[in-house]
Amino acid sequence: HLHPTCNSAADAVKISIERNKNDPTEMNTVFKVQPSEFHLKIMNGEEVHQSNMTVEYWKCKKIKENQWKMVEYGEMIAIFRKKDGHFLSRESNKTRKRKNENKNRNRKNRRY
């Protein structure tokens, strides 16, 4: 899930395809963040690793076995359970700010 070099939806899809080979899943969230950018925190009575600030994420969905698509892009505080590393999507989603990756890219390339 943590891929500091992920820079695009295409990167996130490739990462999701690779992850699915070892750990099959229907959805995968890829975070552009270093492991060192987290701190320990107690949340709802359990220890979690929480990102120090909001980080970019790409949520990808499996269409077929080797076909994935990015379905959501934005920023959120990433929160993982310490004991097993499981991504706590419900808690993390409360902090998310969705973005439209294509709209932002097109705006930069627009000529006036």
C-alpha cells in the first residue's frame, strides 16, 4: 500500500495488479508516503500507525483478474492497525479530500 514513488493513476494500477498476485483483493488503495512519515497513536483503544499529514492516495478496483482501474484520487490521513498492518479505511476515509486527477492535469495544460 505504501509506495513513495507512485505518481499517477497508471502507477497505482500497476502496483495494484502486482499486489493482487500475492494477496488477492477486489480493491486496493495506494499511498504516496514514506514509512518514516507515520507516528503511533491510540485510536478506539488500539495502537495504530497514522500518517503525520494528509498524503496522496489512489483507490483502485479490480475489473478482471489482471485489469484494474483507478476509481478515486485525493488526499487523506492514512491509518493502519499496528498489530497486523491492516488499512483502516473507515477511519482514514473520514479525513479524505477527493480530487479529479484528469481535471487538475487538464487545467495545467490549458492555454489562454
